[in-house]
Amino acid sequence: MAQQSAAQYLSLPFDEARDFFRQKVNMPTEAWDDLWQGMHSRAFVVAGAMKDGLLTDLRGAVDKAISEGTTLAEFRKDFDGLVEKNGWSYNGSRKWRTETIYDTNLSVAYATGHYKQRNNPAILKVRPYLRYLPSSSAHPRASHRQWYNIILRHDDPFWSSHTPPNGWGCKCGVQTASARDVARLEAENEESLYPVQKTAPPENLTEYVNKKTGRVLQVPAGIDPGWDYNPGRAAWGEKQSQQAVESWAASGDKKWKNMSSGNWQTHKLAEMLKPQPTKAALGEAYTETAHAVPGVEKILGGEEQIFSFAAQGIRSDVLVNAKSLVESIDDLPGVSPYLPLLREVLEDPQEIWVSFAEHLESGKVSLRQRLVKSVQVADDDVVEMVVQAEGGLLQSLTVTLAQGSVKARMGRLLYSKAEI
């Protein structure tokens, strides 16, 4: 019997799946485990695709499959064209490579989209349970059968690590259920091969050693390494109570756990960036937001502007809104004179770093991009500017009247000028 295609076990296209995929950021990677677990919810990666143009073309083909419901055969035609266009020499067979790219991206996008749908408060109120569905594959994994017909509340810890897909090519699923559904399913499946289980199985972990880093990780038995996470939770987060929201507002970054290793030292960079000459004159020291916003609009060339930078096979696009930027600055009189330098950081950065962080309460994963530049503003004065963006939107601007943005220069280095 032929194995079912992804199009046969996935649902029809829907907005939540498409929206999830489109918020990703292109990230060149050499191997599948360059990113881990929830990091994949924020970055679009294809192992071995190191050029941004190639990633953009691959992303377009996957987007077409998710948003239009194109088949694997149609995806393969698009794949052949973009491989020829970009001169990409990929590893593995065409059949295996296309199936992996297509299947992985669609299954995760649809699982993530369904997570957002079923976590609607109105849905949770009447259907608070989740049921682990048997695989639709012609050759299901024996190790996944142990979870068939497990029915637990949606917030049970089991789903943090066992929400499908649980591996490469996994075609298991989940389904919401009401209390009445649970009772009916118990009666229907009492004598079946897979009776309803209303308690989570005992935790059974196996060791996985990352050969590149030497890091030893504990992975639930039966789940492929790197797949033991809930893709929807990583993408959208769980609904936070008002108390949690207030706590986040008060504590800021303290509620986020860094997921990325690496810094200027591991990348063998100089501790201090070499100051660059500036083309802009310093501006006015504003004391009032109402006065600062029009001034920043002049710098940007309007109420908001997208600034782009491309080099070394990567591209950075950051949208800056004048009002939002001004309102985010704590020390407006101290920072505002340096706002005319903002363009130079966005259009000609010295370094671009990316790092992942996980919210400790909701589980949402964030991918933060930092553009860093050291600027010589006078004979003896140096200012270091760091722009942090998320999802292509400016999140914060930090201006330091000294050298040594060690904290900003952490995570994965996407770009560095030859002269540092």
C-alpha cells in the first residue's frame, strides 16, 4: 500500500497556519540541529541553504503549499525551478529532500494553526480535553501507538512534549473533546486495541548527544530528538492571567529565558567594535514626547519607515514607527540627540546578531534581532547604538556613551563587517 501524501492527512489551508508561517524569519543553517525545538517556530530554515535568495525562493514555494494547498508533486516542480535558478547542490535525493521540506513545514504550520484555533476561550470552555489521534500513515510508528487515545486536559504537562508531530514524517494528530465526548469514546473503545487512557504515561527519557556541541539532552522515548515540544505553544504562547501580564510589565526581560549560546568571544571577534565615522550631525535634546515625534518623523522621512540592509547572503528589514520609538525611550533628553544616527545603524550596521528567548510563563518563543554599531561622534566621544527588532519591527533602541555592548553581542552572528 502506498504511503499517504501530506495533502491527504493535513487539513485545507486556513489563516492561522498561513499567518504562523509568514511571521518566520529566514535563517541560513548548515544542519537541521543548528536550531532546536521552539526556535523553529520563529525561523525558516532548510539545512544547507545558506543564501538568503535561495531561502526566499524556498520559502515562497512552501508558502504557496500552505496558503493554496498545493500538492507535493506541485511543490517538486517549484523546487526543481528554484534549484536550477540558484545553482543549489543539496544533499540527499530529490524525493527525500522535497518530501522532508514539504512535509515538515506543512505539518508544523497546520499543527500550530490548529493550536491557536482550539485555544480560543470559547472552544476551551466547552471542549477542554485533547485526544491523541492515531497516525494516518500507512506505516505508523510502533513507538507512537502507546499514545493513541490518550485523553487529557489541554493544559496537562504531557502536551508540552507530546503534541504531534512527534518526529520526522509523523502523521499523528490531536482533537478537542468535551466531557460528553470523553464518556462516549471510553464506551466505544473499551474493548478496542487502543482503549481510552485518562492519565499520562510515566516519563521515560532517553539520552541524545549533540555531536557538534557534545551537549547531552534528555528526550522522551519514542520522540525524535528536537521534536519534544509543543509547536503551537512556542509560536503563540498560552493565555496569561491578568496577574501574569502585570508581572511581565513590571519585570521585562526577567521573564524571558535565553535559548541561544554564543557571543563575541565564541565567534572570535574583538571585544570592542572599531568606532565608525558618522555622516550625521547630532540632533536636539527633546524633553517632551510631543516635540520629539515630529523631529523623529523628519529623520525617518515620515511617520514610519522600513530600513533595509543586505550583505553576505542575509537581509535585514526593520520597520520604525516614530511615535512608538519615542515612547519607548526612557531617557528622552539623553538619547534624543543621537537619534539622527539611527539610519546609519539600520542601513550600515557593523554586526547583526539573532537570539532566541522563551517566556517562562507562556512558553512563547521570541526571535530577537540586534543591529549593533559603534559611532565616533567627536574626537574623543564614542557612542554605541543597538537596535533590537522582532518580527521586522523595532522593539527597542539602546544608546550607550561608552564602548563594550557585550550583552547585545550574543547569540548567533548573522553578519559582521570585515573591519571590527
